[in-house]
Amino acid sequence: MEKSATMETKVNIKASAEKFFDVYCNKTHHFGSILPEQIECVEIQKGEWGSEGSIICWYYSLEGKRCVCKEVVEDIDKKNKKMKFRVIEGDLLELYKTFNFILQVTPEEQGSVVHWVIQYDKQNDLVSDPQAMLQLLILESNMLDVHLTMNTN
């Protein structure tokens, strides 16, 4: 039985696509102060912020559990404000053989639309879909939007 699956969501935000994408691409380490209850910190472990091949490590809480996620930035498309991350270590790989995040931010007449795609391959049929992770991405997107629209710098 095929265990690969995809989940996705779209979040409407007030912030510009440029500012939102810039934080995910170049200032990911700011999430520890934007969402301190859920994200302890985000560190670069190899490479530089905003560069393909860099390795980023997230320390976060999910459903009351402290978790770690190490991911490699596989692709950055600045023109289309799209990024792909592949998880290479951490708690997610205990449940999933593969786990990828795709982010795309599209400008709208007023604000932007954040499109998240999670691609994953379950370790077995007993593993549930990563609904809690999808909810965390929605929360991250909304909190970053609040941060960007309340702070002009």
C-alpha cells in the first residue's frame, strides 16, 4: 500500500509577499521571538541564511512535546517567492520516511496568500497525517503576519 501523501493549506495575510518571504528565506531565526511559546529557536547549522543547501535546525513544541527538526533548503525561487525544505533529521523522521515543506507566497491586490504544502511518506499504516504540523504552519504564518503588519521595519 502506498504511504506517500500530501497535505496543503492556504493562509490569507495582510503583509506583503516580499516581507513575508524575506523572513522565511533570510531571517528564519526571528521565529523564536515571533512565536516563543511554540518555537524555542531556529539556528543555521551549515551555509548561510537565504542560500540553497544550507541546513536549518528548528527547536519547537508540537502537541506539548519538545521537538527538533533539521532541514536542508533544497530550492529557493526568489522571483516566485517559493522555497522547498527537506527534513534530514529529527522527530518527524520517527514517523515519516520522508518529509518536505514547500512554501509559496503570492501577492494579492491587498495582502498575500501563503500556500503551504507538506509532502510525506509514512513509516507505516498506523502513522496519522501530520495535521498538528499543518496547524503549526498556519499559526506561524498568522503570527508572522501580525509581526510584520505591526512593525514597519
